[in-house]
Amino acid sequence: MSDVPEEAGGPHLETVEAPVVDPKPEAVEPAPTDPRWWGEVTLAVGKVARWRAGPSTVHVERRASDWRVWHATEGDAYVVAADRLAAVADDPPESAPTLRFSFADSPDTLHVRPRLADRPVIVRPESPLVVPPGETVTLYASTPVWMALKFEVRRTRRRRAPETDLTVVAELPTARPTDTWFGPNTRVGELCYAVRTAARTEVADLPLRPHRAVTALTVVNRADTPLDVTRIEVPMPFLALHVDGRGRLWTDAVRFEREPDEDTTVQPVAFTPDGGEQLAEPRTSPTLSQTLSRTVSRLFKVDPR
């Protein structure tokens, strides 16, 4: 089997097959009462903590001079478990740790925060989507988030008093998306992640999954021909992450406008959900967002009929 799908080529190229859609279980697990799995935990030496975010389970153990981390991910993408980080009486897993962080004297507190993907995400609707001429449609797509592990690290700066900074030491995907290359050829483009989505038009139809963040994608078709939207590049590094009053994760919105000459512009739109708060700033400096339309619009994939 070729590593390049048959549909690749034309205005873009993908070097891996699109991820398959996991079959839905016969009985859907109810959403947790409190889906907020992030937070911080303080451990004495020799103690273990555990938490879950959707299909991912993480154990951590503090030792005198290091922290050990075990990360496991289930294959069921529909798991909606969410357990807050908490000290437990469990022994650490018998397998080798996924990560180890060494210190002269290990800090006693671990901070865990959700973060958006570090690359753009290619969203593929599960079923064909057509936007007629002159129409505007808003779709809601969800994508996995990462768990950012942070420690307070003491830094000594020349001719300055030592300072303590909260430093990210690792990021663990709650559900690792497929890698894909997105661009006109193998020389021009960028490495992205690829996910499939139902691309709902009503937020109420979107299940609450603690390990996924929802993005509102508005597609405006000002051209004279219909659009078959086959895939959309969502510029995750340009988006902030938020949480609403129910504990659902949201990103900033994105607006795609296809002009009559068939050029497409892409614009992140600041969005704070009702009763919500911002959890993480965009990874990419806001000063770079001015180049977004030029760098991303050529990779917004729509098929004119």
C-alpha cells in the first residue's frame, strides 16, 4: 500500500493516510460531572499521584532527586473520563517511566495545564460538506489537547538575585493525532496533525469530551460557485485556549472567507465562552498573526464544483 493517499496532489499533498474514524460504542459513556482534570498537586517524597483526561492516564511519583512520569493512552477515542490530579495510595506502575526529571532537590509541587496542539490541525469532515454561493456556515470541530507539566524552577541570573519561574518540562498528548504533510509539494508546506470530525452545526449536538477543545469555524463563500469543503487547516498555534462555565474547553474562533476571485483569507477571532476564562495564550506571538492570511490561506483546502 502506498504511503500517499490517492487523493493527494493538486493544491496540497499529504504523506500519510487520513486517520480512520473509531467506531462509536453501543453505549456512550456519560460526561463526567466535573470535566476539569487539570490543576496542581503537592507530594511528599515517595508518594504517587494519578489523573485521567479522556483516554490518557498519567501517574507521577516524586523522589528525593527526581520526578517520574508514566503516560498511557487507551485506544478508545470516545472515553470521557476526567479525574483531577490527586495523591493516591497506589504503587507506581511496574513498567519503566515514560519520563524522568532530575533535580538537586526535587520540587514538591507539579502543575498540570491543558494546551493546544503545537502545529496546525487539518480537520476533515466525516461526511461531504457543501457551502453554496453567498452562504455563511459555522461548524464546530473538536481536537485533542496536550497536558503541559510544569515545575517551579529556581534560576540564577548573572548579577541578579535568584528567581523562581514556572517552567514547562514536557507536554503529553491526550490522544495523539496522525502526522500529515500539508502543502503544494514536498518542499513547500508544513508538518501538521490530522483529525476527523463530525463538524457539527449546533453546539448542543457536540458531546462534552474533557480531553478535546472545540473550535468554531466560520466559512464564508462569496464566490459564484459552491464549495466542497474537504479539509480545513486550523491554525492552532495562533489560538488561545479557554474553558466555559461547564468545564468544556474552547479555542478562539477562526473565520475563513472565500472571495469572488477565489482567494481565501483566514482570521483568528478572539472568543471567550460564557462564564469562562482563558487557560493558555497562543503559542505564536500575536505580532506574527499579521502574516496569517498570507501563510495559511494558500493551504485552506476547498474544492470548487
